[in-house]
Amino acid sequence: MKAYRLLTGPDDASFCHRVTEALANGWELYGSPAYSFHANKFEMYCAQAVVKEVEATYSPELKLGSL
């Protein structure tokens, strides 16, 4: 099965580390990153989709971050 995750967060080093950790764990980038301005916090937010081919059966209880 192909698993999908959308990583999101403030545009800072911690977001980059989360994406890097996903890549180190076998996830692959899927598409381009997206950026949005959070007007109340005056911050930029990022989103990056990642996918991974896994040997698992889909279930809503599946913890995608642990794949």
C-alpha cells in the first residue's frame, strides 16, 4: 500500500527537521511544498506531502508516522 502524510508547521528549522526525518525513514517527497501566511500569528506556515510504499493493510487506526 502507498501511505500518504502531509507534514505542516511554521516555516522554521523544526519543520525542516521533520521533513528530513521523514526522508531518513524512507518517505519520499510528493509534489511541491506549499506556503501560507497565518495572519493572527504573523508567521509563514509550510506543508509538504510525503509518500511511502509499505507492507500494511489500511486501517483508520494506522499510525502513519510510525511507518
